[in-house]
Amino acid sequence: METLKILFAASMGAWFLSEILYKNILKSGDNDKKGKDQSTLNILWLAIPLSIASSVTVSYLTKIPISGEEWIYYAGVVLIWTGIILRFIIIRSLGKYFTVDVTIREDHKIKKEGFYKYVRHPSYAFSLLTSFGLGLYLNNWLSLILAFAIPFIAFSYRITVEERTLIEQFGEEYLEYRRKTKKLIPFIY
């Protein structure tokens, strides 16, 4: 169990560090069409720490276990790392078009390959997978709900704002792409 605690601490550290780096490095530039974010970045920066703090606190205050088996903790850590790594891959695949604030780059194009062939917002999907992993690791039903639901609501708002911006920029091309793909979960949602 000690190794598991170290893995969990390392995964949480990697999660925080990666998000802080993304926030500080991947901002929109001077030539980008800004002003479309509608505070979604600030909302996410409130929602995610709130979900983490509340889910961890609840796990100490209540005992509503998801499973009595040790596998749940390992599953949680695996999902946290999977979310972190796949989010990193997605961000790298978008390259210069990825910004932490809702922005249209100068020569912006809609990415439709790779994960984007199936899901319009894989970066958010993998961030939510990380949150889900946290909830599993905490092995508490209420913690799982808090860890996942709070960021899900924040990302849902962000997706609405982002898609409105993309429709405004790309019109029918984005609407057609949206008809062929799901928001967050391939073939489902």
C-alpha cells in the first residue's frame, strides 16, 4: 500500500505540474482572435481544484466505499496517469492551435484526424478521465461524484463557448464535423 501512496502522490504532482505548465506556456498570442473565452479558463481553474479538495475532504469524512478490494486504488492511479499522458499527446497533436483560453489562431484549421476523428474535445475528455481516476482512487462514491461532476459541469460550459466560437469562425465546416463526431466519449456522447 505504501508504493500505491507514492504512485498516487506522484500522479497528483504530475497532474498539477502539467496543468500549471499548460496554463503558463500555452496562452493565446498577440495576433490571435481573443475575447471569446467568457471566463471559462478562470472557471476551470476554480472548478478543478474545488473538485479535488472537496473529493479528498469527503473521502476522509465519510466512508461510502466503491469497492472493498485493493484493485480500485490501482485502477484510479492508472486512469489518472492515462488521462495525464493522453491529454499531453492531444495537446502536442494540436500544436500551435492549442491554447488554454478559447482563441482562434491566425491560420486556424479544424483538426479532424487521430482522436479528433471520433471526439471533438479529447483534451477535456482525458482531463475528465484523470478526475474520474481520482474519484476511484479515493474509493468513495461521494468523492467520485465530486471529483467528476464539478469539472464536468465546468467543461460543459467551456465546450458550449468553444463550439459557438468555432461555428462563428468556420460555419458549415464545423457544423458538419460536429454532426459526425461526439463531444467527449467516442460513439456515445
